[in-house]
Amino acid sequence: MVAAGDETARTAFRRGLRLGVPFAVVGFLLSLSFGVLARQAGFSVMQAVVTSVIVFAGSAQFAMLSVITVGGGISAALTAASLMNTRFLAMGVALAPSLPGGPLKRAAQGQAVVDSSWALANRGDGTFDRWLLFGTTLPQYVTWTLGSVVGAVFGEALGDTHRLGLDAIYPVFFLSLLIVELRDPTSRWAAAGGGLLALALVPISPPGIPILAASTVALIGLVRRSA
């Protein structure tokens, strides 16, 4: 006999898989673009693929590439990538109370956090459905890896990724997530404030700083909601 909790978890996981498919398709195109650009920047096929497998974060990977392609060193590239990923600090703070187990177990579960999965798993009351989060992330991770392989191996045949419009997919992806948050009255002001601040900082600050600033606004919104 299947326990009610197990059945609920399976239902949430299967729903997450379905919700993750559209984002997985977008992720495939993004990672394909990354594979192509990484090869043009001097990465080997293995280096491009392993980067996607380990990092699994488009903003960080493209920030790293942008530094390398203009002649920046490894330390500068890693700094830019790390700044891009600082938004996960705010997301992790919000998610942590919804994850069971000790620090190590929660940290392991937190590896499934990506922007779209985090937003979709948000119940709107300050809690998150972790099984829906896992289900939504799984297809995205698979297609992200596959896209990087295809881009790195067959990138030369694709030619200029800007000609195919692949460079427009990434900002549209984040804009869609922002629109979802703007529809939620409890997170609307934090989302709008973070988005406007990031937009204002883009022309005048190094890569990663706008995301860090927007994450700070999100943390302020989280504290106000808890209060």
C-alpha cells in the first residue's frame, strides 16, 4: 500500500516534470549557444560540456565567457560567474525552511534550484514544494547538458548564433520569470524593485553586480513578508 505522503510526492514530481518541459526546450537552445561560443572562445569540447554539467547556470557561464573573450583572466572570469550566481543566496534563504534534514542534506537538495524551478515551486505563502522543484529541474538539467554537447560538437556547422536569434532567448527567459512574480501580490514590489534596479545598473556596473543588487531587494522583500 502506497503511503499518502509518497503519492503526493510522486504527483508533485510528475507535475514538475510537465512544467519543466517548456523551460527545458529553452535551456537546450541556450546551452547549445553556450557550447558554440565556448568553442569559439578556445574551450575544448570536453571543457565546454563539463562546465555545463558542473555549473548548470546560464548567467554564470555566459558571464564567464564574456570576460574570457575580451582577454580577461581566469580569476576575473570566475569572479564574474560567482557574482551572477549570488542570486541563489536569496533563493536559498527562502527555500531552506521547506527542505527536511540537516545542513548537508538540505544543501544537497538545494543543488536542484534553478530560477524557473524555484519560481514554480513557490506556493505563494513563503513555503516551497520540494518535489515539484526536483521534477521541474530534472528535464532542464538533461537538456542543458545535451544542448552543450550539440553546440560544442557541431557548433562550427551552425555558424553565427546571433544570426539564428539565440542571443535573444536568455533575456526573454528571465523576463518571463519576472512577469510571473509580478502577478503575485505578495512578491510584486520586490520583483519590480529588483528588476528596475538591475536594469538601471546594467549600463554602469560590471557583469554580476545588477543581479547581486536585485537579490538584495529580494531579500528585503523576504524579510518584510516574514515580519
